Amino acid sequence: MDLASMAQNVVQLLLPALPWLVKGGKALGQAAAEKGGEELAVTLWDKLRGNKRVLEAAQDVVADSQDEDAQGILVTQVKRVLKKDEALQKEIVALLEKASAGTNSGSRNVSIGGNVSGSTIIAGDSNVVGSHNVVQHGKYNFNAEQISGAAIGDGAKVEQR
């Protein structure tokens, strides 16, 4: 995985918990993670928060979570930290791979190991989708603008190599 993609993935994982991680420190971040299932965000933040530029960029994102420029600066700062620390790169790759590896059992499951933000994932028959009333037929149906790292079907799983 290239550094830009890795940094982008890290920031996307951090964003939901970032307010608690930045404002409340480790204890509040851990409590938020336990409540929201974002343990990975806490682990990643623990590895990055010691860098002054990452912390400042994260504070800017928390101040205005809709500011895409601030998020871009945070991605850049994370990338810079990773570029300087090969051991951290390997550690984060392992964490991201562990987080993205998963399996489903049962019928009509979708496993996501990447980013599908802005997408609609549908499992079922004869579903009506969106304002255009598109009816989809078949065992597995999905409609997405962009998908990466997805597996669809019974026992679906995503493995990053």
C-alpha cells in the first residue's frame, strides 16, 4: 500500500472518534471507542498523537469537521510521519489488514474491506432504489458509485495481500 493511500485510510478511520481522541485524551477516546466499536481508531491515534503537527492538524479537523482542506492537511501530516518511520508503516499496514480481514456467514452478506462511502449496498430481491425507482432482481444486488475491497455472497470475505 502506498503512503498516500495508507495515510488516507488512517484518517478515515480516525475521523469518527477524533473529537474524543483529541479533546479527551486516551481515556475518553477509549471510552468512546468501546461504546462505538472504534478500538482501531484509538490504537492508531496512540501511534500518531505524539507528533505535534499531526495533533495540530487533528485539532483543526475537530474544530471544523466539514473542512476538507483541514482533513487533507491531516492526511499530509500522517503521511509525513509514516514516511519517516518504516517500522510504524509496517505496524499500521498490519493493523489495517487485520481490520479489513473479515468473514460473513449466512445468506446475502456483503463484506467491506475498503471505502464505499457514498454508495448504496443492497442485499435482497426486487428492491426499489433511489428516486428513479430502479428495481433490481436476483440473489445479490448492489448499486455503488465506487467500491474497493468488497466481497459479495455467502461466506464473503476480503483479504488484503
